[in-house]
Amino acid sequence: MSSSERLERIAEAIVFAHDVEVLPADGNGTTAELEQVAALATAALAIREPVPASLGARLAADGLAFCAERNVRAARIPPAGSSLRRIAIEDTKDVEQSTTAPNPFLPFLIGVAAVALVWFGVTFATGGGTAGTEPTTATRLAALERRPDARTLPWAAGPSPLAGRVQGKIVWSDNLQEGYMTFEGLPELTPDLRYQLWIVDGSRVANDPKSAPVDGGLFAITDAAARQVVPVQPHLRIGQAAAFVVTVEKAEGVVVSRQGDVVATAGL
């Protein structure tokens, strides 16, 4: 069996069978090195959690040092005490004996797998990859706007003097029970106050005209001049959103709004 055929058989057994009983006899560590390549490649492709930047840098340094050491070993010159006659004998060994020599490409393959492992870890740790990267609120808003079942309604300033020069919109999907609000010009409040969203559920009103709007969540505005994106957080399932109202309430929120300070409405 030639050297390449033997390596191919070992690699196939490791990748597809992983059964030690089908591996050819190996006395020089080739099987162990190929197993290491397979393990590194599997680890690289299976990463799903971000790797800390410090750990990624350390892995990169260790991987490069490992590759350099293996390449030096593969290219090492025979000791000074070796005679020309011994070198000649080594060069004239039969083909079967020569197949036991370390494969010079194994250090390269291990290096590639190690670098791939580090690259995946550093990419995900810095947010460059898709796996493990949390979409931003603005990204989710844009995705929701593209859905045909999503409704987009502009804000109209409410009668409260706290409304400022509010502008923006609300995007909501009854099917997903998901929505996002955008605001510009809505003033910042004092620490003891919060904005609270109320959702008028048309399906509840149809059954009970006196039913109260559903709490859609508390939020604060940190910069009145900048565009703010706020997720809707309904406390109950909404059957059919008919309108939305934003009021000013106490910082801890209220169960039922007195509707004393309405700063924005949509759909009314």
C-alpha cells in the first residue's frame, strides 16, 4: 500500500467511521495527528458561544507557536555526527519503510485547523459573525416593517404640555405580538416619572366597550433630540390593536391610567 493510499484510508476512517477497529496499524503517530486535525476542525465549526478577546489572543499566539515548532521539527537537519554513509542508507530504504516517516503536510493541516478555530472565536467575540450576535432594536424594527401583516401608524401629539414636539411612529404585528415605537422631540422626564404605552384592543372593546387599554410597557427618553427606538411590551395578548396612547405616569407605572397627561396617540 502506498503512502498516499494509507493516509487516505486513515483519514476516511477518522472522518466517517471513527472506529479504532478499522484504522490501519500505525506506529509513528500519524493516526493521532489526523485525529487532532479532525478534532480541531470540528471544534472550529461547532463554536456557538463568543470567545473573550483575551482568550482569543492567547489561542492565536499558542497556535502560531505550535505551527512554528512543528514546521521546525519537519525540516530539522540530521545531527552533526551522522555520516554520509548513514544518510545514503536512509535515502535508499524501501517504499514500505518510507511510509512510516512523518507526513510533512500534517503540521500545515494542524496549523490551518488551529487558525480557523481562533478566527471563528475572535470573529464571534467581536460581533463580526452572525452566530451568537444579538440583533439591535433598530434591526428588528426594520425587519418587522417588511412584514405584510405589520401596521405602521404615525404619532400625533397629545393634549398634554409634556408632549413637546413629538414625532415618530409605531409598528405593530398582531400575529407576532411584536412592535416598536420611534420618537423624536419627546422630552426627557424627571427621575420620578416614566412614559407608559397603552394599547386599545379592538377585540376586547367589542366584548366590553368599557374595557381598559392594555399596558404596553414603561420607557424613558434619554435624548429628546435623537431618534429613540423603544420595543412594545404588552402585558396581555392583543387580539386586534386598534389604537395606541402614550401617557406620563409614576416611575413604577400604573395598572389603569388616569389619562391625565396624554403626550402621543396613534390610530385614534
